[in-house]
Amino acid sequence: MEINPQLVTELSKRQVIIYLDEDGNGYFADCPSLPGCHSQGDTWEETLANIKEAIELWIEDALEHNDSIPEDKVVWVGRV
């Protein structure tokens, strides 16, 4: 099955959460709407690029296997 790159790009626009690693030496990223879609990096920029790639790969895999793709979740992050 040929995957439409424009469709992957559109479906890949997702809310993400980026955390400072527990050791303080890097970052961890999570895409809440895609189960198991996580990544990490040494810098904020690297982590952002890595999670974008992880999301695209998650979407491509789902499309190739005719799996459903969840709607993006609205994420609120704040202090309580």
C-alpha cells in the first residue's frame, strides 16, 4: 500500500508533552493521543525532531495496517 505523504503530514499534527529527564541531562516526549508514541533527546530541539519522526512513523504504520488513528487529544498542562 502506498502511503500519501501529505496525509501523514496532516495526521501528524499532534499535541505533545516534553519533560526534562529525571537526571536533568535531556528530554522525554510523549504524544498522549497515540498509545506508545514516545521519544527522547539530549536537547529540546533534538527531542522535538525525534517526537515528530515518531508520530509520523506511528501514523504510517497504522495506515499500512489499516488500523484506526485516534483523534488528537486536547492537553492542558498547568500547576495546581
